[in-house]
Amino acid sequence: MEDQANQEKAFPVSWDRFHIDARALAWRLAEAGPFEAIVSITRGGLVPAAVVSRELDIRLIETVCVASYQDYKTQSKATVIKPVSQDIRELGNGGEKVLIVDDLVDTGSTASLVREMLPKAHFATVYAKPKGRPLVDTFITEVSQDTWIYFPWDLGLSFQPPISGNGA
């Protein structure tokens, strides 16, 4: 039997839970603004950015496209596929009036790349892991580094085995 301490922890997030957490993020961000634009880190940042933009009435939304997972769970060097536009980078001289939104900061590799583009922007994520946490200004829930978050857009309805490993 495998040592359970070395097993990855699963944290499945429902649509309802994610919406509640994204709205909680917007509540925290309301005091940090005002912001003139949101930069959503694709793909995971698209959903919380939509919620935050609605709640804070921010209509200027840009994307920065970064790939750091080559398949479902294999993380590699983060690569910028589409950078932030020059117009957005100039808001507030270095992004001071810009809000960066993502679903999660994990190791911080994606966050570091985006921070270089917008050094003065406010960085917000719904979830944060310890390695990436120092790069984020605002977040809702911290999870351990060995936890894998299953977002609602990644899930279907299926049986979940008990934590104890006993299937009965």
C-alpha cells in the first residue's frame, strides 16, 4: 500500500463553490481599487475574471495567454503565447490601474511572467499555494502545495472513492 503522506490531495471545486469564492474575491478587491482594466490569465482566469468584472463593473478586459501545463498534470516551463497589449501595460505607468486575475497560483512560474509585464498591477487569485503565494496581492483560499484542485470546468459526474482508500 502506498504511503498516504506521499499521495496528492484532491480538492474538487463545484460551480457553486467557485462562484461563491470568485464573488468573495470581488468583495476583497472592491477596497483595493479602483481598477480600469482586468487582465485575465488564460485559461483558468477567464471564469473568475468574468465574475469579478461583473461585480466591480470593469468592462475593459484583456487576456494574457500562458501555457505551463503540457498535458493534464505535467507542468513545464511557462511560455507566453499572447502578451498583454501595450495600451493595457501603460495604464497607470506599468499597470498600476490594472487587476490581474487567475484561478490559482501554484509554483509561481506563470505569475512571475505576468508580473514582469505588469509590475505595478494588483494580482488576485481565487486559490493560492505556498510557492506562488508571495506573488499574489489578494486571494481567497490557500491550499497545500501537494493539493490538486479540480476545477468545475475539468469535472464530470463520477464516483469518488473514500479518502480511506476502502472502496466499500
